[in-house]
Amino acid sequence: MNFTKRNVIYLFVVIVLAYFLASYQLPYYIQRPGGADELNPIVNVENGFESKGDMHLVTVSGLQATPIQYALAKILPHSEILPLEAVFPEGISQDEYMEAQLQVMESSQEAATVVAYSAADANITIEYNGVYVVSVVQGLPAEGKLETGDRIIGIDGLEIEEANDLINYVDDKQEGDSITLTYVRDGESHTTDITLELIDDSINKAGIGISLVTDRHVTVSPEIEFSSGSIGGPSAGLMFSLEIYDQLTEKDLTNGLEIAGTGEIDYDGNVHRIGGIDKKIVAADRKGIDIFFAPNENGRKDSNYEEAKRKAEEINTDMVIIPVDTFEDALNYLEQL
């Protein structure tokens, strides 16, 4: 076959255009239903009890849009297109954001462990060692003074055991106030003075521009291992706690059913709002889930539960949507089946 100069140019243009459509990244992020994976392979309590049914971790799939993916997201159901800045906080790179999400996942697993072992009256001890800096926001007071990985152990001479100690202390301060932080970096103790600035105009809130996780050392018996891989974020907390409790106790909490849900869990067992629950309902329905737990947010209008119900009705699923405010709510529901 003979190629003319015109054919070569045409072929080159087609290749360049195809590459652009498939590879060029637009300033948009696409979210769609992810998976609903069994938690048995992810959570392993030593000598834990087995169940006939399964608990499931439900995820949202996301990626930065290319022109082709953007066009498909406009057509395909259950896809959402968001501005990139609505997903990744200003001043934080995507790599830093994903690293922070993995650290939040670890914190979520720890909170779920504390809640489940406490509820099951299993052996658990907790030591507090301050709080770790997860990320530093560019352009805010902590930039250049604190770094990711610093462990804050004191503020204005007061000992810091957990994140809320620092958050509550700073909440009582005003824009322009100065605080002195004591922190550990590379095994050495340091202090730094930081002047608070306004970080949220809408609620007139001052701060220093960092995100934190509490540095707890939790020891449990029997031992537990997590294998969550690259899954990040806090939203699996409720389901982690139910899976751990199910493995710790002899009674089959699943009653042979397929159970999923979502919600961030704190160390007191409270279940908090998460994002993307509409997509998680779709993912759970595709997996054939029987029961789905959704954060009720104490009955707040447009709660995760209300959003989940609307999506469940839209896709006409047989899955039962259950509102929960606490770990105990979910546990009591399953125990009464």
C-alpha cells in the first residue's frame, strides 16, 4: 500500500487527536459506583469466628477526567462530574491527598477496633502519644513551621494527648492570637510560635491550617490484621467495627445475609456522614446486598440516610436501607434479626 504525504499527515493528526482524547487530563474529577467487597479477606481477627453471610466494604470509584471519560460520564448513569478543586483541597497535591486518605483509613481501622473490642468485652489497652500532622495547607500559618509527620505533644505548655485536645483549644482562640506548639520531628523535640489566621470566613473560624490524626498505641488480644491495600478514607469505619465484632463473638451476626453500609465511626461509636452514598447504594445493589446501613445524622434533613433512600427507590432495589446514628444501632438491628 502506498502512502502519500497527505495520508501520512492525516494519520498523524488522527493519532495525535486520539491520544489527546484518551490521555489529556481535564480539570474535572469523575465519581461513579465502585465495588462492594467482602471484609473477610481484609479483616482478620486471630482465631476469629466465621459467619455464613458477609459484611461488605463499599467504595466509590474516582479518576481525573480525560475528554473521552468526560463525554462518557455525561451519558452513563450514576456518574458525577466535579471540579477538581472540589475534590482535592487547595494547596494539597493529589499525591499528598491520597497519602492523607490512607492515613485516615488507618485511623478509621483503629477507631473501629476500639469500638468493636470494647463492645465485645475483649482485651484492649490504649496509650496516647500526641497527634500527628497529616497535611499542611499552603498559604496558612503552619506552612514552613510544621511538616507532615510531625508529632504535636503540647500547646502553650499543656499536654496534647489526642486531636480534639488541640482542636478544642484552638477553637477558643481568635484571629491574631498566638500559640506555642511543642512537637517531635526525627526524634527531637522542638517548639514554634504560630499566629492564628481566619481559615473559614463563613463561620469566622481561626486556625493554623493543618489536618491531624491522634497517635494512639492500641494493643488488643486476640490480635487483628487489616489488608485494605490502596483503599483510603474514613467511610468504612462502621462496617469494619461490625466485621471485627462478628469475628470476636461466637454468634453469627450476619444471620447468613449479605450486609453492607457506610459511615465514619469515632472512638465513641458514633457514625458520621460520608460522601458519595448514592453511588455506594448502586454498588451494593449490583453486589446483591440484603441490608445497607446509612448514617442517619440524628434525623437531619437531607441526611445520608435520606439520600440513600432516594437512590434506592430510583433504582428499584430490594435492598433494605437502615438508618443508624451509632455502632449500637447497627448491632442491635442485626441481633434482633
